[in-house]
Amino acid sequence: MMRLFGRRQANQSDHGLYVPTMDGPLRPNDHLDRASIVWTGAHIDDLAVLNGELVFTSENRLLSLRAEDGEVTLIKAFDRPITALAVAASGLLAIALFGEGLRLRSADDQWQQIALSEKHSACVTALHFDADDGLYCAIGSNANPISAWRRDLFEHNSHGEILFVNPAQARVRTVAGGLHYPAGLVIDADGGLIVAEAWAHRVVALSPQGAFKRMLLADLPAYPGRLSVDSAGLYLVSLFAPRRQIYEFILREPGFLQNMLAKLEEDEWVGPTYGRPRSANYPLLQGEVRQMGVMKPWAPSSSCGLVISCDGDFAPLESWHSRADGQMHGISAALRFGEHIVAASKGSGSLLMMRAGASDEH
Amino acid sequence: MTRIPVVTPRRYRIFSARFLGELLTKSWIDSVIPAAVLLVMVIIISILIPGFFSLGSLSDQSRQLSEFGLLAIALTIVLLSGGIDLSIGSMFALCVLVALTMMNVLGVSIYLAFGATLLAGFLCGALNGILIGYIGLRAFITTLVTLVIFRSIYDIAFPRLASGIVGGFAESPLWDFIGFGEYMNLPVSFLIFAVIAFFAHIMLTRLRIGWHIRAVGGSRKSAHNSGIHVKRTVAIAYICSGLLTATAAFLFSARLGSTGSDTGIGLEVQVLTAVVLAGVSLGGGRGSVGNALIGAALVLIIAVIFDAKWVKNRQKILGKVYVSPTYMALDKAPAITDGSVFAVNDLLGDAEIIGQGTVEGPEDVILDRQGNLYTGTRHGEIVRFFAPDFVRHEVFAQIGGHPLGLAFDGSGNLLTCVGGMGVYRVSPDGVVSKVTDETDRSLTSIIDDSRLRLPDDLDIAPDGRIFFTEATKRYEMTEWAVDALEGRGNGRLLEYDPKSGKTRTVLKNLIFPNGVTICPDGDSLLFAETWACRINRYWFAGPRKGRREIFLDNLPGYPDNINRASDGGYWIALLGMRTPAFDLTMQHPSFRRRMAVRIPADQWLFPNINKGCVIKVNADGKVTQSLWEAAGEQLPSVTSMREHRGWLYLGGVTNNRIGRIRLAEADENWDANTAYWGLSS
């Protein structure tokens, strides 16, 4: 009957208030919380592998971790935050500096600077080299800086772009636009683009020219972020924050939403977060009430940790979780590193290392 | 002027009403309306219950329809003969018992079992038929009596045979084929039913006995005058009913292989509803097998819709429309950052923990003159921890509901507000007695608000009157916090006078009135309105009697219990903190209502009751101190605190422990019992 007579205006419809449950390969576990923590530091963000070493970013620092002994060394510190990192097969390394643009380091340690426009440089979410050292660059939104990603979500924006940079000529070209916050990017074996559109909860395949090819993952239960692919062609999807019905609901409540954005500080908003909110002013949901001293693992927390591995056709294989009672939330990047899977938990500021396939044992 | 008669003749030639008129002479026209209703119901059910017309569901439904349809035909035949058969439900149960006893207990062949079942139906029908047809008793009374007789036989026999029926197993492929088999994609029992229905139709419309039955039902006198053997015809109708009922019972037994004490109860009413709904006349003479079928299908579909869509969803619908939020604009909450008297600190951080894991839901805590500690638990007990170390403990009293607010009277009785029950008194030796559980009912309330639903806290005036709050009259104990979504004045302040034994409502429309404490002047009291974040003062005696004013407004959190401090001020527990987002929702009542309707309760925005604190105010209502636990893990939400001899004891309704801290600047000899009632005699 609801279907017959219940149709109201679009933003009133119950359609879309549903958030898929995590089941099958996505069944929740606590593998992220049981992973070994190899490094801690606030704002750990992006990861890459260069010459057998793990390279990662933390705020304005570019660091590397030696596989044998786990020693961390500083490669270079910059005067502004690094928002994304990529390494090419040739050894070329690229970072995005907030508000400035790209910096590329050649194999012989020469740094090259490529400026991006202001609206692009403020929101570089992911970088990826193609086989010829061409650099693809995901711009989450050209309307908000990367730090205001929550605002971008609540503004219903689809102002994301994919840029292509030819380092040799320092030329920047827009490949695709109008994307729903592309937060992750990889190139598949055929040179096609694979993009995680966070606000649309999906991963899509685009042609090298940016045309939509097909849907790879749809209706994810969390917001997908960075992607990585290993030598065997298996993908890892990092999901940086959970979707909740209350957020979907608020997205459809323009009156309340506008007031919230206008009148409240950002740390007072109802919405997804990387880590457990520290502000005493962050709102609570009924399911998060601590009962008898216990926070339920299935509480609808604003943050969670989730990495999904997928086969070459993007069929999910397994997943690593940190639930409401865990700490390893806000996974900003994950990749295969030798026998291990390493993941950056931005919410807790931890670099995690897990044996690949470890979840099969449980 | 005359008009040329051209149009009118043509109109009548083409659109004559003859067709309709002749249509109405057909006997099956009676069935058109029920058939149309059935069609509409089928359309509705296919929309409401998406899987209803799947093969699996249809197969199951058609088996049920077979049994129910046979009973409908049985009753139709009796109604056509001008009688009524109320006993078919009991007859059905009895025949089921015979069939199952034959198959499962005695293990005879299926043919013999079928014969025995038919014989049982025949005998029952014949009893009705002889009593009504030949002896001429009234059909209604007679079948009502045989209903009771058959049912009694069933009730006597069933318990003796039940274990045999359940334990036994019928080894018959044919039996299973009837129960579960399919032929040409149609359930066997449905095919059997279809064949019987066809022959019943032929019998009623084409054979002499059918005509006789209709004639007798239409007019006994005319039937008699035209030479019909009325008595025999009536008896035959009841016997037909018995045989068809037995057949239905046999199909039912084959399908379920078991029976229960409620088999057949109320079945006669369902069948009667079906046939009457489909147009079989209760007066006799009018009706058909087709009517019976339509009625049976209609009633089955209505039953399915009612069951699947209403019974299963009533609570859901109630839950969705019950929450009724209102507009409430609070001022911007005071900051809880450095520089504010509410600034977060860690004064509760090193609290001693008492009874961790042994008490669940210690909403309030209180100490007696000997320094023993009492608290209520959600298991419905009052637990006593013995001084001085509070390790040894016992269940002091069992009440049944969750004891919330506690207070000692002058004689050492412990009074408590019990969620869902009322105000109770526990004597020093642990004997529980009710003080009050009702008040005067208000005139405009739909729900009966005379019973106390959520008494919350109480205190006792010097003259012995008990003042207590009822936090909300719209929600139960377990869903108290949902009341916050409404922000409406659902609560009240009540007074119990021991002199008259009467309870009356003092103030109503309060926004979750919670903690209450009598001021040292003995004329006034303070009470908290939790969701309104304020403390009120009310004078119940003295020159300002009846006056109410705001004592403390715009707190940064939700006040719960209030108790006296040794320095003449008060302690106030804030069970949770306001958040700007929730405050904003209080200005969007329709947003909250839609939230309650459209998303599950665990994702509703909520007051932050995970973090609370204790504040201290002086006698004039000025906040002088706040005490926090920074981590919010030991004592996340404080609902109560009690000062006693230099210590502050802390309870929390969602917690499983009690805390206590040493107070730096407090009178080490101060004890509330002495402050209230003087030194003990």
C-alpha cells in the first residue's frame, strides 16, 4: 500500500533511507583491532610502496618504513599538509600539497613542482600513475577543501574531477567531472580508470578518457575512499566512514540540514567522522548509549574501520573491520606490502599491519 | 410545438435496460458482488504481500482453502435446507482425532481410517439430523448443544491420545500423497476438493435431492405440500454436512499429521462468516457451492491480510505514530570549556568504585544513620551495602519494579519510587508495603493517567507528606529516554498525604520532572525538569504556598536527582549533556517526528546520556562547582548523588556500579537523616 499511495515528494520518500547490512564477505569482525600497530602518529593518511619500502604521509611529513626492522625515517617535511601520495613503477614519487599543487620526486631525488589551480589543489584526494608515468589526480570536490569533506557531503555535491598530468610537459588536463567526491583512484590492467565515488557509495570503471564504463561496486555500507591494486590484480578498497540511516535521513531533511550547517560548529554536526568524536558536543544516537559500562560493538557509531578486498572483477572476497567498540577507525588507505596488508587508520593515527588472508583462520 | 420523435425511440432501441433486467434474473447474480469483492481483495493482497502468489505460498494456501472450502460447502448445504450447523468446528476436531488415532496410534490402513473418519462424521451429522429433522428441535440450539458435546468428547479423549498421535508415524505413501503430494502442479488435496465441489454443485443444482433441500429451505410448508419428505431431507442435509466435515478433517490430518487442543475452536464462526459474506442466505433456500467457494477464499485472504499486515505491525504502527514531538527552544547552552564553572575536570576520576557488577541500574543511592548504603536495581531489588567498606552486601528488599528515587522518613522507613508501580515503603526490617499507585485522573486524557507509570523521585516534608514526581505518563520505564524526543510536558508533581491516605496531582504538564528535594525551610521544594534543563522551586506551605518559580535555568546538561549538601546548598546530578545538534532538533518537531517514523530507534538522535557530571549550587541557585570524570568510562552518566559524612556517593541508572569520592570542604559529621529528622531517639 505504501508503494501505491505512499509516494510523496522525492526527499520525503523512504527510498534510500536504507543502508545495506554488512553480510557475506562483509561480515563484521575485529581484525583491524587485532592487527599489529607498527607506527602511531596523528593524521597518518596515504600509503605507497617504493623500492620495497613502505612510504606514507602524516600531516606535512613524508616518511618511510623499512620492511626488515620496521624503522621509520623521515624523507622530507613540507610547509603544508600532504593530501595524497603515489609511486610509479619507474620509481617516480608524487605528492599533493594542500593549497599548492603537486610535487614529483624523480628516482635521482630531484623535486619538481606542478602547480594546480586553487580549487583543485585544496582537495586532491588520491593520486595514481599510469604505466607511462602519467599521473591521474582525483579531486574530491572543487567546491570545498579536503578538510571540509563533511560539508561537501551535506551539500549534496557532485563537484569531483579527475585530472591527468603529464609530468614531462607539466600539463594538466581534466579527464572527468561531475563526480560524487572521488576519494580513491587506481588504473586497471587495461589502462582504464577505477574511481571510488564516496558520496554515491560506489566504485565505477571509467575509460582512460573519463567516460563511464560500468559499475563495479554499488550501494556500499560505508563511504569508499582510496583504492589499491596488487601485482596479482586484487584490489583493496578502504572505506573511511560508515553510512548510517540517520545521515541518509538528515541528507533528506533540508530544513534541519541547512540550520545545522549554518548554526553549528563542524564538530557538533551529526555525521560521519574518521575517528571517535572527541568533542563533548558531538551528538549521540540512542544505540550508542553506554549500558552497564559497555559500548555495544554494533552501536551506530559515527566512525568505523573497514577494508574490503576484491578480486579482479571487484567481487568482494574478505573484509577487515573495526567496530563501534574498536579503535582502528577511519581507514584512509590500505595496500598489500609483501606478505602483509598495511592499513592507515586515520581515526586513531595508527599504521596497521596484518597478515594477508589472516581472516580465513577465524 | 411538438418535437419530432426520432432520438428517443432510437435511444430506447439501442440502450434498452432489457439486458440488465434479464441479467438480474439469473440466479448466479447473487454471487457477482462477493466475486467482485474477492477480486479486489486478491488485487490488494498481491500488492500488500508480495510473495503471496508465489508457487510455494499458493500451494499452501490452496491446501488450506480445500479444507476450509469443504466446511463452507457443508454449512451451505445446511443453510440451504433452512437450518444451521454450529457444531461443525467441534465435529471437525473430533473427525481429526479419529483420523489421526487410526493412522498414527492404531496404524490401520488408510482406507479403514478414511472409513472410520467418514463414519464419525456421519454419526455426528446423523445425530444433528435426527434431532432436528425427525424430532423437530430448533437447529440453532441443537447444534449449539452438539457443539458442546462433540467438543467435550474431544477434550476428554485428546489428552489421552495426544502422546500417541505425536509419537506415532503413519506409514502410508497415499496418506503423504494426500497431505503433501501434487498432481499436475496442483496439490492433491485441492484436486480432491475440486472434485467434491463439482459434485456438490451438480447435486444442489441438477439432482432431485438438491432441489428438495432448496425447496425445504425456501418454504417448509410448500415443500411439504408438494410432496417432499421434509424430515428426511433435513436429516440428509446434516448428514451431508457431517460427511463433508469428515473429509475436510481427513485432509487436514494428512497435511499436518497432528492436532492440538485448539483445533476447530471458532471454526464455525469463520465458516459462517465466509458463507454469509458470499451471499448464502441465513434464512435458507438461497446460495450455491460457488458462494461457498468465494466466501472461503475471501475469509482466508482477509485472515492472511489481518495477520500479516495488522497483527504483526500493530506495535510498529503504534511506535511510529506514538511519539509526538513539540517545539522547545532552549537558550544556547553554557560552555563546558575552561573558564566556565562547568569546565570539564577529573574530580570524579579517582572515585572509589562500589559493587561493580553486583548492581545494575543504581538510579539513586542513600545512606542510613549507620552509614549503610542502599540502592535500587533494575532486577527489582533494593540492595544494601554494609558500612564501613561496602563490600558485604545483601538484598534488603524485593519489590518487583525498578526502584528509582529513595528517601528515609523519620522512623527509618525507606520510601522509594518504583518505575511502573508506584510509591512503596520498606520498613527497617525489610517489609515492603504499598504507599500509593494512583492519583486523580485528568479529564482530557485518552490514556488512563490515574495509574502511576513512571514515578521517579520523592522526598518527605516535615509534616510527613510525600512529594514525588512522575517523569512521564506516556512511556514505560524501559523507554524513559524516548520521552526526550517529545520535549512535551508529560510529567507531574504529586503529593501523598498520609493523614488522608490520598494522592493528588500538584503540578502537571511538567517536562520530565525528575529529582525532588525538600528545602531546609520546610515550606518549599526543588524539582528538576530534565529535558527543559532547569530546576524549579515550589512552595507547598507557608505564606508563599502554591507559588512556583525557576530556581536555576539553562543548565548545560539534563538535571536528574537533587539532594541537600552539608553547607546549605544542593547537589544536582546531570545525567547527560546537551549537544548543539540535539538542541537544534528541539526546534524542529516535525523533523523529530519523521525521524521517529522513518528510521529505527537505535539511530535516533538522542540527548548525550553517555557523559554526565555533578554540580553544586548554593541556596540561592548559583552554581559553585562541577565534578566530572574526564574519561567517562567508570561513571559515564550520573543520575544521583548523596552526601554523607564527608563523602559523596554517586549512582547511575545505566551503570553497573556506584562511585564515591572524598569531599574536601564538607562537614564530616553531616548526615541527611539528622538534617531532616534530628538526632535519633
